[in-house]
Amino acid sequence: MTYTARDDRYDRMIYRRCGRSGVKLPAISLGLWHNFGHDTPHATKQAICRTAFDHGITHFDLANNYGPPAGSAEEAFGDILRSDFRPYRDEMIISSKAGYEMWDGPYGEWGSRKYMVASCDQSLKRLGLDYVDIFYSHRFDPDTPLEETMQALDHIVRSGRALYAGISSYNSQRTREAAAILKDLGTPCLIHQPSYSILNRWVETDGLKDTLADLGIGSIAFTPLAQGILTKKYLNGIPDGSRATQGKSLDRSVITDRALASIGALNAMAETRGQTLAQMAIAWVLRGGGITSALIGASKPEQVEDCAGAIRNLDFTADELVRIDAIAEEKDVNLWAKSSSA
Ligand SMILES: NC(=O)c1ccc[n+]([C@@H]2O[C@H](COP(=O)([O-])OP(=O)(O)OC[C@H]3O[C@@H](n4cnc5c(N)ncnc54)[C@H](OP(=O)(O)O)[C@@H]3O)[C@@H](O)[C@H]2O)c1
């Protein structure tokens, strides 16, 4: 069936300025890391994307390696762009990244100019786009001069392949270095993409959040739901088909009785706020305005709908924040710690 976006979509979302730039991002953005590969029916992917856009979610985040197989999420989104979103391209911010392993041999990962530019060209082909809005260095490369990786981003922007440059999982010090190089090159760093959730607070302890505010760089926090742990999903056991059963990025050993007790307490607190736990977890990431957008994933359109409802209550009392800190123990859910400690 032909898709027409809902007329009231922009009344259903709020938009926040991305650092000191001209761009606003939806408070909630959709990422296509999981559930957009060959293991998911196309109709499900299409329904998730349509539901997102109908809720005013104008930002879709991809990377070269999203799938499985790697590249297939970009191909799927390219199909959806052609079938559904073609009239809305200028209403969207579409991002991609390069940094993780994408092809064999010495030029298929990390941060060389050779890899970054070739990977960006491959992404554009899969997406069927002339340009992406944001192109990221997906991870800091300790063996490539940072100047080279940033020159690659600058080249990607100057050559029209992307409108803006971003970095992901760089720590505070590396972010300062990267931002200074990009500034000198004349391509400011628009945005940083770190992991961040109630259960994973490295952006606070590392000082990254303060650094981004200081430098006027926007931020989009990925895995705000800790891959689904911060939802009601696992409260009564591990359901079939959930991410923890898939042997991918969420290790079921993290979901212990002790973890479930604290998730249960957070869930009760969310209920007193008139929210679902997913909504409270997203609101927590967005609290105080320090983070521009919360980057969620979804396996069903109903999850997008639930998450989008977070914007109805983004405020916390001081007492609520203290209670969340008391209940929530940091969990071993930061799979990206190695990149941000380099
Ligand atoms: N830059 C990087 O290095 C990096 C790394 C990771 C992710 N990311 C980006 O961040 C995006 C989000 O990551 P993520 O998918 O791990 O984020 P997440 O939002 O923490 O987790 C998404 C998962 O939570 C569950 N879920 C979502 N909404 C729900 C709801 N309302 N009720 C119950 N369960 C719900 C679903 O699990 P089920 O599938 O079990 O239903 C869904 O797949 C990625 O797509 C990607 O764009 C970036």
C-alpha cells in the first residue's frame, strides 16, 4: 500500500538543537543496528520506519556494518526510501558510519582515509542516496593518525558525500583533539554518538558530557534502553525472540535475579510517573537537555510508539533522580568501553 505520512507528525515530537549548529534533531531517533537484516521480514522493517516517521522521528541512523549480513540494513532502508520516503527525503536526517570491520584485508576497517572514503561510497550506493546528512567515524583508531581520520571526514563533507561530520565512542580527550582538528580543517564536528543509559554512565565519569557542552557539539545517546533491559520485556523471564535469546550483542548472563529486582523497582517508579519503564529510561537520558537525542532500536512498531511517548514527561524531581541512582547499579552493558578508553 502506498505510504502517506501523517499530517500531524510534527505535533507528536519535540526537536532539539544539535550543539551550536543549525540542525535540530528529534528528541527520539531510530537506529537500524538490529532488526533490519535478512533475519527480519521486510514488512516489519517498513512498519517500524513508517511508525517512526509518523511520530515525527525524522532521524534514521545506520552504519556500513548493520545487518546481518553487513550492509543489508542500508540496503533495506534504501528500499524503504524508494518505496515510501522519497517525497520526504528533505524532511529527514540520515546518518551512516565507518569504523568496524566491513570487508577483508587491511583497508576494510578502522580509520584510514582509504577505508573511510570507500566505505562512504559503498553506503551511498546501498542507500541509493547522493549524500547522507551525517557521516561518522564509528570508533577511534589508535593506529591511524587522528589527523588522517578527520581529514577523511572533512573530505567526505567537502566532496558532497555528507553534510556534517560526527564521531562515535571517542572519549573526552580524543573528542577535544578530533574537534580541534576538524575546526582547523573548516568542517566542525556536529555530533558525538556515545552509549549512555541509567545502567551505563561512562559519559558522565569520563567528562564527555561536559566536554560536548563546552565545545558546542551535539550528542545522540545510543542504547538508552540498554538493549531492552530497561523495559518491561525481561521482568518475567527472557521471552522467545527477544534480543537476549539471539546470541548477538546482548548477553543473557547480564539479566540476573539481582538485576531484575532493580529493574522491577525502576518499573514501579516509572508507573508512579505515569510512564512505561522504556519511556522513563529515555526521559532520564534526555533530562536537563545535555543530550540532544535518544537513539533507540525497535523490533516492532508498537515499541517505537511506546518510546515516542517518552516526550510527554521529560522532567524529574531531585528526589526521583536520587532514587534512580539508589536503585540502579551500573551493569556490564558497555560493549564500547574499549573504544572510548583508547
Ligand atoms: N555508535 C555505535 O557504536 C552504536 C552501537 C550500538 C548502537 N548504536 C545505535 O543505537 C541504536 C539503538 O541501539 P539499541 O537497539 O541497542 O537500543 P535500545 O533502544 O537500547 O534497545 C532496543 C531494543 O530494546 C527493546 N525495546 C525497544 N523499545 C521497547 C519497548 N517500548 N518495550 C519493550 N522493549 C523495547 C527491543 O528489544 P527486542 O529486539 O528484544 O524486542 C529493541 O530491539 C542502534 O540501532 C544504532 O543506530 C550505535
